Amino acid sequence: MPLIPEEPQIHESAQGPRTAPTPRPVPGPRPAASSRPGRPGPPRPAPPAQRASRDTAPVKPAPSGPAAPAATAPAASPAAPQIQLIPASVEGALDAAEEAVDLLLDSGRAPGEVLVVTTDSQHPWAEHELSFGEASYWKQHDSGDDVFYTDAVHAPRAATRPVVVVAVNGESAATVLPLAHSRAGALLIVCGDPQQINAVLGAGV
């Protein structure tokens, strides 16, 4: 008779250990695997950043479009050369022009970039070269190797050069100055009476 109550106690103890293993299969080792995604975690946000950079790449060609119209702005500049005025008398205009040429060459300008125009009498160099005939005279002009000197009579035949220096040594300024202005690619230097020059090229020169 006393053996009967002991059996249910053994069964209860057997049920106790059965419940104990149930907490063991708790996902403890699985959360440990969360450390693995922690390592790839930083690289994972990195690839989306790379994808975003690819997305931004196609956006770059868009700003290149508006850059093109900006290039059209400087196109208007060559039409208006700079004008420099060197006050000089009619007698001293040729010397002032010579000094201007020397300064240009000293500053690095190539001799072939400079054209000197007189409004009246020829420069001594031009007189000398014309003594050998106009063919040899214009041959030197076309070669573009040196400073070229001309006067109001021959100036219309002269080609455009980056710098034109005008010596206002006579009364043909009204004719020569507009022509010289059209032949100057970047800079026009005028040596003469400021009032006369302003009257031809406009006030404020």
C-alpha cells in the first residue's frame, strides 16, 4: 500500500527534467549569429552609397549643358579691342609710338604681332623699305616676322594684328583711327592729342 503514493512522485520528478530542456532550445546561439550581420552591416550601407554615386553621375552631365552658353559670352570680346591713349604732340607722336613698341616687345609681345600706323608722313623704316619697291615691302608684311610700319595711304591694305600703334603725326587721324581700330585684334594704342583722338573715337577713350 505505501508503494502507490511513491510512484506519482517519481513521475512528477520525471516531468520536471522534461520541462528543463525546453528552455535550452531558446534561440541563444541564433542571436550570436547577429554578430555576423554586424560585420557585414557596415559594408551593406556602403553599397547603397556606391549606387547613389552612380545615380549622381548621370546628374553631372546636366550642369555641363549650361556651361556651353557661358562660352558664348567671351565671343563678343574680340570685337572690342582695348584702347590706350598716350598724350603726345604732332611732332612727338612718332617718338611716343616708338617707345610704346619698345615697351610691348619688352613685355613679351612678338614683333610680328605689332602694326604701327602713321597718320601723315611715313616712318623712316617704311620709307627705307618702300625704296626697294612695294613688292618687297608687302612681302615683309605678309611674312609677319617683324613690326610692320605703314601710313594712311597704305594702311587699308594692312592685315589685322593683335596690337596696333597709331602715331597721330598729321591731319589724317579721322580716317586712320577708325581703320586702325578695325585692324587691332586686342589692343589699340594711340599717340597724339587727346582731344583730337576723343573726337574721332568717342569721348572717354
